[in-house]
Amino acid sequence: MPGSGYRGARRRLAGVLAENRSRAGLWLPVAFGAGIFGYFDLSSEPPLWVGPGLLGFLVSLLLATRRSMISISCLIPLLAVAAGFSAAQIRTWQVAAPVLKRETAASLTGMVEDVRVTSRGERVIVRVERLGRVGPEDRPGRVRLLLLKRDRAPPAGSRITVFGRFSPPPPPVAPHAYDFQRVLYFGGIGAVGFALGLVTVEEAGEVPLSGRLSALRSELSKRIRSRLPGDTGALAAALLVGDRDHISESATAAMRDAGIAHLLAISGLHMGLVAGCVFFFIRLLLSLHPEIALRWPTRRLAASGAILFATAYLLVSGASVPTQRAYVMTLVVLIGVVIGRRAISMRLIASAAAIIMAARPEYVLGASFQLSFAAVICLVAVYETGLWSRYPARGRLFGGFARHVGLLALSSLVASSATMPLALYHFQKAALYGVATNMLAVPAASLWIMPFGAAALFLMPFGLEGLALVPMGLGIDAVLHLAGVVQDWPYATHAVAAAPGWVIGLAACSGLWLCLLRGRVRFGAVPLLVLCIGVLVASPWVPPTLIVADRAKKIGVFSEMRMISTSRHAGFAIGVWRRRAGVLEARGEASPSKFHCDSLGCAVDAPRIGSVAWSTDAQSLAEDCQRADILVTRVRIPDDCPMPRLILGPKQIRAGGSIAIWLDQPVPKVVYSREIQGNRPWSGAVTRGRN
């Protein structure tokens, strides 16, 4: 009977809801994050009252209808969405500061806040006091400055004067690519530039806490690298104090191709291992005394000591975004131990995510946040199945050690599988042997490298860190050797083209469905996950025919899976273009195929596309108009130009940003990065607010 089928479906639905009633709260951080994504996905900035106003309206409505369970069930998730939207909107207003309007050469005076070493030279963050003739209302609060290679950056806290060329934060180098402007906006940086002259250190003022911590980190890094030379010491410094500036490009590439590049950043793995080592060491010491072991709460005392050590580790390591997130997650777990709650539970992970998103909503858009929480959520979901406790080690020789190694390998398998879709989406590259490599490298880091690393940090005040650094270096050498071997294997990496955003959104929803729900209903997410992974791996997206970088300063053409560029070097922009197109760069390849250039411009004849001309001088326009199929120029086009098939002139490129063009359609498809970014505070407009 039709009625019986309806009643049966209703009973099954009621059973699913009853089984997952205790898990309903886990979806509130998900709704909070959805509100943040909704805010950042807008094409224009809403009035400041929209988020708080919507939140207040929903609270009032909830209070008015609080007697209805249906109303409460519907309004609470909407409240979480509105809270996420409001948090992102308020955070954007809070960090608002002037952005440099146009490129300028000027003298900069300010205080050095941070110093980093790059392959191009030393890069400093300067808090601006004066910048040429730029007025206070338009002067950026902070500037990121690249010094000349012959210059040595002054220490943090120094007041410097230097002449340089400065420009607004750069837009994405391709539509849908990494948004530098948004990242620098939330970092309080309103201009970037490079020095044209020597740096003059005028005076050393009072060094702020951040400067003192930076100096301490630099000194500790030097001590580590003096004990362990080469990439071994550089990787040890990265793991212990967050200094990744000295790792060679070859070592970074090897670890990336082997799928273990996550070991280079201080993340949840390293923070958890350091805190865990300290926790067990303190508890072991306390248990040696019978009176203390029987009468004192040794577990809570050890967790308190681990919290203090993790806090010091956070400050010494530079408190980068991944480290902050790892610290919050570790802190939540250790606080759970102190107050007597389960140290590992989905609720604690949800609490950590909510804290991070409320404090820094912009982190949600980053690959680091997404990768870390994807791995942690999947690991906790597997932990909740009881798999960790199904294999006791009693009565077996070395059973405990073997069980621990096996569970670490299982953790590596779960984490690698969980992060693979996100890695494909964000980086367009899959390390095909990454799961197997992680099953070897992560246990090595967990059982050998990081325990000795924690001991080295503990022994540094006594000058005895060499006792722990030497065995730590042996473990790092083994991991580097493993990465080099895997990198040389055939088909070590697989490049895919950039996928549309809906794919990763559907994959994230499916993964949350699988991990947060209970019962057989959770397995309904598996087909959707398989579909998303298939789309990511198959890479059905067709790369653009032509990409034009900011204001036509650089262009690239894709022809027969080959990149042809106006640049003679394979710089950052060209690397992004290749990666998003799914073109795997050959190792040792120094530069892409290049246009034929002279003093008036560049041109190339590309198969199946025709002649592409990039004109930089009015003298070449007459010839380019006659023979070019595609013409890109910042020069005014004469009226008698016979009009090539496609022209990008001053009018099209004046707005700035990057442009992607597909010519494989009857009507060329043109996508502007400015349109994707929208009219937001970070997309090139000058914002005035607190400095």
C-alpha cells in the first residue's frame, strides 16, 4: 500500500535522525564556514550592517519562536551561517588600511618588523613612516620590500631609509588563481616593492616582541644549521623553529614529488608530536616517585606542562598560519585532558575549527587550513570506529612497538587519501606514490625525528642540543634519501588541469557527510566522492588559448600542450599557467618556448592558433595589424587597422588583472580576473581605515 511505504520511509528517517541527534552540533562549524565562504564569494562588498543585522534578526526570530522545535532546528543552522558571514565582514573592516594607488619610485622610511631569506634576496616587512610624497591618508601601513642581493637586511626593530620602486599588491596571475591581493590585505600589507639603492640604517629603536622572537628564531636556526650542515640542517631548522628559508629547491622539489612536502611546515603533526613527547616525558618523570604517582593528578600536570611547551614552541617557530592552527588544535586536545574530557573527539576538533574561523575567517580559504582539517577529521572518524583498540599487543614480542608503527602507517594512509582531492584542486599535481611514501616517512618523523627534535629544543638552553640533533639528522637524511629515490621513479607525479570550484565543494560536502554522520546512511557519500575524484583526475577542463598578465606586461600562449611565453625565464606566473593547464614541467627545464622579440615587441606563429603579436611600440602596429591573427598591445590602435581576429587593446587591459581567452569556440570566451574578484576592498580599491 502507498501509505505503508510512506510510513516505512518516515520510520527510517526518524531512525537516522535519532542515531545522529548527538552529532547535530558538529554541523554548526560547517554552517559557520559556509557563511564565511558565502561572504568571500560575493562580487561586491555589502554594507557593514548586513551581517550583524541579519544575525540580530535571526536571534529575535528564534526568541519569538523558541517553543517550536521545528523553528529551533531551522533557525540555529541559519544563525551559524549568519555568524560566519558577520565574522568575515567584521574581520575585513577590522584590518582595513590604505593600499598604494599606483606604481611609484620613492624613498621609504620605516621600521623593520620581519626578515625572510628568499632565492632572489632578503625580503623584509617594513612598518611605514614616510613614503615619498604619498600623504598619510593614502600611505600603506606596511610594505613588503625585496632588498638587493648585495644588501644584508638589518635586524628587526631597525629604522631604515631606502629608495625603491613600489606598486600596489599584484592581482592573480590568472583568473581563479591564488589571490595575492586578498592575502596581503589581511596581512596589513598595502604595497610591495624592491630596493633600487643601498639601505641606510638610521637608528635602532625599541625592538617589539615580534622582532625579538624573530631574532631568537634566527639565532636558533644558525645553531641548528651549524651542527647539521646542508639540507639536513635546513630541514631540522624548518621543523624546530619554522625557518624554511635555507632549504634548497632540489630538496623541496624532491619532497613535493614524493608527496611528503607537508613535513616541511610546522603543522598539526609536528605540534602534536612535540606536545605528545613532552606530555609523556613529564608523566614518566612524575611516575618515578611513588608518592607523586599515587596522590597527584600526573596526567593533568603533564598536559599542563605540554601546553606551556607548545606555547613556547609556537612563539619560537614564528607563529605562521599553519602553526597557529596546529597550536589551537593541540591546545583544545590538551585542555580536554586537563578537564577530564576525551582527548580525541570530533567535538574537540569542531571546537578548534570554530575558534580558528571566528578569529581568522580568511584562513578558511587557504589550502593549508583545508588540508589540515580534512586529514584530522578523517583520522578522528576512523579513530571513532574503534580500529585503534582492536589489536592489543599483550603477550607478543615487540607487539606494542609493531602496533604503534602499524597505526602510524594507517594514519598516513587515511590522511593522504583524505587530502588527495584538495591537493589535486589547489596544486594540480598528484604524487602517485605519496601514500606509500607517507607510510614510511611519517612513522620515521613520529618515532625518530620529532622526539629527538623535542629533546634538542629542551637541551638548547644548556648548549647540549648536539646530543639530540645528530640522531635527528640521521632520520632527516633517511627521509631525504627516500624522497630522492621516489622522485626518480617513473610516473612519480601526475599533472591535472585546474578543476571548477563546484567539484571541490561537492567533495568537501561528501567527505563531511561520510565522516560526521553515523550509520549506513553515511556511505551514501561514497559515490559522490568517487565522482569528484574522477573529475579531478580526468581534468576535463580545457586550458585557455591565451593568458595576459597584469596590464599586458607578460603573455602566454598554449599550443599543443606547450607553453609559449614572452618571458625568457620560467618565472612564477608561467609556472602557475603551466600548472593550471596540467602541463607537467620537466625537471631541469629552465624556460618555456619563447616569442621572437625585438625592441618593438614580440610575435610567434602557433599551430592551430595562428600568428600572435605583442606590440609595445606604435611603430610596429602597422605591420602587426597586417599579419597578426591575435594582437595584444597597450598602444592606441589606429583606425585603419584591418582588425585581426582578436584584439586586446588599451581599453581591455586598462582595468588591470589577468585575462584568459579561449579561442576553441565560435565566439571567443574572455574571462577577466577583475570580474571574478569583484569590487572588494582587496581587489585594487583604496580602503581607508585603521592602520
